[in-house]
Amino acid sequence: MIYSKAKIATVDFGFCQIEGLMLPDSEYALAITQANKFLKFSASPQHAPRSLKRLLGDSFKPPRIATELNPNKAYVITLDEFKKVVRALDKQGNAVASAFIDAALLESVERRFDRAFGIKREEDERNALMELRIKRLLARRQWTDVMQDRHTKLFGAKPTPKQFRDWTVKANLSLFQKTHFQCDRDTMSIEEQMQIENFEFLCCRWSKKYPVDTPDQILDKVLSTF
């Protein structure tokens, strides 16, 4: 399928800006290279279409289209196809895709609650909140991955939910003198959010520095720096 030229506009997700497209039939789309900028599923932008073909199967045949700003045709995907890409990458463990699903779902439900309670938020505020959620979701996954991988490597099994809970409570008590945040980081202050992100970053960094430490030893060493 070949379209005539598409309109182009910047779409702001808070943590990432991409060039969005409006096709002549008014359907929204984005270039595959822009999808890769968002989700980082290919190390090379030039190989992004090939990576998506492997991900979605041989039946995936993206159209090519020129835009108002660029006469050179680029491979594009519709928003429905983008949704399929995000879900497929999430199943493969792509951290950005997983974090985006969680953050976007929360924002969607939150918008409806805001409307029900008459709360009005500016788009800049929503973008800032989306950026914050994506950053901390990625940091949290990196931290839990470190603890899980180290436990599996040393003890031959993944840590139990209770172990993850105990580690989290220990960190919260040490950093904030409280056991939890009602399982919702949106209840944290900006300073607390920055603190937990620094903590999770250091956990990842120290795990590389001490490759034979147990998860408990990593946790103790990181907490001792605060």
C-alpha cells in the first residue's frame, strides 16, 4: 500500500518526543525509526524494519510513505500496529515497553478519575508525571533484575515474593523510616522519588563491582552509603 504525503507533528510522551504522522485518511502512524527511538528494539535505526519483521512475523509488511518535510519514503506503522509491537516487546522482556504499558495504563485510568472528580491537569504536568513514572519503573526493574539474577546465580533459584518484600521494607526503613508507600510511588515526594532512584541505580552499579556478593550483601553495602 502506498500513501500520498503524510502530515507531521511532534508528539510528546514526557520521557520521549517522536515525530507523529497523520495519513491522508486521518489515521495516525509513526515511522518505524521513530518507534525504535521510543522502544529501542534495534541497535541500528536502519535495521529497525527488519527487527520488526522478525518480531511480528513474515506477514508484517509495513507501507512506505513520504511526509510534508521529507520526500524520501519511510516505513511506517499505524497506532494499532504500534500497540502490537509494544505488547510483543513486553513479552520479550523489553524494559521500556513494559514500563510504558504500566505508565500509560495508569495515566489512562487516572484521566478518567480526574474527569469524574473535576480535576484539571495541564499536559505539561501529565508529561512530567509520565516521564517520572517511566524513569522509576525502569530503575525498579533494573534493581529487581539485579537481585533476582544474583540470587539465581548463587542459589540456583529465583528469590521468593517474601524476599523481595523484605528487601523493599529494609530499604524503605533505612532511607525513609517507613515500611512502604501504600504500594504506590505517586505518594512519594519529589525528594523521595529521587532518593529511591539513586538507591536503585547504586544497586545496579555495586552488583557489577561485587560480582560474588549475595543480594543481602549488595543491599547492605548500598544502604551504608546513604
